[in-house]
Amino acid sequence: MNNIIKHLALATRLLGSPVAEAALSANVVRDAQLDVDLSSLREVLLSHGFENHLSKRPLREIPSLAVPVVILLNQQEAAVISAIEGSGDNRVYTIRQGDAPEQKISHQDLQTRYTGFTWFIKPKITQDLRSDLPEYNMSKAWFWRVIWRYRSYYNQVLISSILINALALVSSLYVLNVYDRVVPNQAYDTLWVLTIGVVLAITFEFIAKQIRAYLTDVAGKKADLTISAALFRRVMALRLAERPASSGSYANNLRDFESVREFMTSAGILTLIDLPFFLLFIFVIYMVGGQLAFIPLAIIPIIVIVGLTIQPFLARYILASMKEGSQRQGLAVEAVEGVETLKANNAAPWAQKRWDRFTAASAYYGMKVKGISSFMLNFTVGMQQLNTVFLVFFGAYLVHAENPDHRISMGAIIACVILS
């Protein structure tokens, strides 16, 4: 495996952006037998600005424009192909192995030693090693780049969400049919059939929700591993001149990234996935209750506008709270590490005073954040209650509407309330 690292370092030198073999070897993860973890090696190369991947590729299908590439040979050896001439079985390869000079080798001779795997490597088009996450050079879009990387899981989550939201309509339609058809006609056989059907639908909805939760947890775990590895690699790559003034505060900021993982595995991201389906529910309300669909359609924009209005204030207070909290944590860590110095210089009162100030500021901004969050939560609940009241209020008029096209039933009112 060390041969792979050595030849990847050689490939970076041929590409004009050399990365030392020692730098690659020092940052890769190794197993109990000290073998290199190839996925971690790929991540290290990414952090140094190289797009790369290991691919199973027939020797004759390696593009001549892709060189230099690293090929894996028998007996755990490797080589760098620096040039390819000819085509098909008449190809001639210019290879380099270790410190030996370049040599040309025919396709047939190289084929007998080739294992079938090639490591493609090329420099990124743009590179900014100052970004917080080396893997993702879009500083404001790194979160969605992580999501996109594991899109196969979220595609399955989306399919599950479509099924869940479709099955969620069943209970409201069940109530509609029971009130409007079963009760007036005493059709109890129909009631049994409808009830069995809705119980099965609820069971399938439960299973789909469990599957969706599992897929979300798996995707969140993989994304968390990617982010954590990138952050720690960034910390290890810090220059001594760029060391933070407060190591405790810096460590606390790293710990705050756990909230990203919690968001990825919580109901928050599932809410984002389910958000577009409100149009489906509005459409079903329109099909069942006609003009009643305009009530939730008017209330939803009000909630969104209020939420967008308070977002800048909430973001400002959250950032201030995080800053004060990290400084407080940094003071605690540094005070414990330097307790002897503090006591020797009679500086404990100074540290206590700073601790009290940071605590007070953190509590102040925390109260602001909770106040705004509580306002938004209570406002949303209040609007939901008004939505129910207005549905019943206007629905009562529509039950006895003069225009038969606008007239609805009691069951339709209840179904619309459940759907909304």
C-alpha cells in the first residue's frame, strides 16, 4: 500500500502541484495491520486540491488524455503511466516506478502485471485551501454539497415521503365517506370495508415512516463522518502562526457542528422534504371542500412572511449567543489548564469576573433567541387554530349555499379540517 502513496505523490509532481509522500502518509488512516484505508487516502488528496477516484478499468480503455494515472500491479506494486502512444493492443506505455527512470513497455507486457484497477487523479479547476471544508470550496453551500453527495439515500427518502403523504390522505377521506354515505344509509358493511382499508393504509404509512427514518439516519451518519473528518483535517493543517487565540473557544466551535448532524437526522430535514406536498393537500381540500381551499392557501403565506421577517433578528442573536458561549467554554478550559498560574498571580477574581460576564451575555442572547422562537411557534399555532375556525365558519355557510356547485357536506368540512 505504501507503493500507492509513493506513486500518487509522484503523479502530483508530474501534474505540477507536488504533494510530499510524507504528507500523504501522515494523514491517511490505517487499520490494525497498518494497511492504508483507500477512502481516507482519497479524502486526503481531495484536501490537497486533487479530484481523484479508484476505478476498475481495462488497460486499453484508459484515456491517453487522462495521464498521469496510477495503476495497481501484481504483488502490491504500482506504477505511474505518464504517456500513452498508439491504440488498442498496439499501445505503448511510458511508465515510472519509484525512483527508477522512465521506461516504455508494450500493452501485452503491461497487461500481464496489471490488476485491473487505475487511480485517476487531476487538479481541481479552482482551489481555495482557506475554506472551512477542504472538500467543498463553495463556502456558503457546503451543507447542500454534503446532501448532494449522499443524494442516493435522499432520493429513497423522497420516494418514501411521496408514499407517506399519499397515505396520509386516507384518514380524511375515510371520515368524509363515513359521515356522508355510511351514517345516512346505515351501510355498515361498507363501514367495515372502509375501516379495514384505512387500518392497512395506516400500517403501511407506519412502515414507510420507519424506513424513511432509517435512511435519514444512515445518510446523516455518513455526512457527519465526512464533515468531522474534514474539520479535524483542517485543524491539523493549521499553521502555527494561525493558531486561534483561544483553543477552548475554537474547540467549542467545532463541537457546535454536532447540531448539523442533529439537523440531518431530525425531523427538520424531513419537514423540508415534506414541505412541497402541502400543494397536494391544498388540491385535495379544493376537490373536497371547494372554496375552503383558499383559507389555508391564504394563511400559509402569512406564516412564511412572518418567519422570513424575524429570521435576520433570530440569526443575529443566535450568532451572538454562540460567540459568547464559545468564549465562556474557552475560558473554562484555559482556566482549568492554567489554574496554577491563576492562583500564583492572584488572578482568580479576574477569571471569575470574565466568567460572570460571559455567562450573563450568553444568557441574555439565549433569552432573545428563545423569545423569538417562542413567538414564531405560538404565532404558527395560533394561525393553525384560526385556520380551523375559518374552515368551520365558512364551511357552515357553504353547507347551505344557494349555488349547488358551491354546496358541500358536513363530512367535507370535517375532512378539510383534518387535511389542513
